[in-house]
Amino acid sequence: MTRIKQEQTRIAAHAVVLLRADGRPREVGMLQIDTIRQILQDTTILAEYHKYNELIVPILYHNPDGIHGVSHVRRTLILALLIAYLGELSAQHTRILAYASVYHDIGRDHDGKDDDHGYVSYQKTIEQGLLYRLADKEVRIIRELIERHAIDDTLAFSLTTVAEDIRDEVGLLLKYFKDSDGLDRVRIHDLDIAYLRTDIARQLPLVAQQLLVGFSEIMGV
């Protein structure tokens, strides 16, 4: 990422302390995995996860067992569903985040840096008819999320080319989606909390780490 960091961070036991550009601290509490377990038990998130997990077809991915393969996609999906719940997003916006999570990396043909794979991923979803269940507006938003998820924030959030009727939704959901994907950078030991865009995501680094090491046990799969 090349976005200039305006806040520095340090991780305390149960909180993220953000230092603003002027040096004043701002604390964002970290959610613990036990809290997430209770949320999963008390909500329909697990059922939603299993529904969308059925869309994850390993053959769609260049390297299904690699760092951008099925395991990464599943963690991105559950993180997106958790963020949608914590952010009180609508059912439609949750569905959009879920589909973007499932298909955002299917255009990769290697695991290195690739600013263009979002565009290829979206094109692949269209060529293979993977979004046929969705309304036209949902597909248009998903396109923007997938195409923009892998490019620098300065360009990604320049929304002047986005149709006016979806621009606000794209701006909101792109932050949540980039954070869902970004939280799983724990898998490559490269999660910098200062790059997360939302306070909701800043509560979830410990959860992301626990999902990395104990996904099956946490998810009951």
C-alpha cells in the first residue's frame, strides 16, 4: 500500500491505541474471540456463512491451497459477515459483501502483487455467469468492489467514474470490503492496523488472528 498513514498504532492487551496526526491518542477497543463466539451462537451469521461457502468452488482459483486460495476466501467471507453485522448493514449490503468476498481473487494467476487481478476477477464472474441470482444494481456495486479492492486507496476511492445512483453505497461498502480482505493479511504477517479504514475493522485484529489459527474449531467445521 502507498496510502500515507495519518495515524500510528500500537496494540494493547484489549485495545488499539491510535495516535492521530496531532499526537492525541484515540483508543478503539479490540473484540475478543469469546465475544465473536457468542455472536455466532446468537445470530444467523453461521447460517449465512454456510450458504455463501457453497459458492466457493476450488477450481475457480489459480492456487486453491495458496495464500489467495480457498482458506483466504473463507476467512474474508466470515470477516465480511461479522463486519456487516457489527456495522448494522442491510441484508442487501451484506449479500453484496459476501459475493465480493467469494469472487474477489478468482482472476489471479499468481500470488504476487497484481493490481489488475480485480478487473480480471470481475470479468471471470461475468463470463461464468456467477452473479445471475443478483439484481442489476447489486452486480454493479459488486463490480466496483471487486475491481477496486486490489488498487491503491487514492485511486480506489476516487469515485467520479462510478454511477451516481450507486456512488454512496460503493464508497461505504468498499471501505468494509477492503478491511475484510485486509484483516486476513495476518496470514502473511503483514497486517498494519493503521491502514484499516473503519473502527469496526480495528476491533478485529485479534479475531482475524484466531480465525487464522483455529478456523475449523471456531466455525464448527
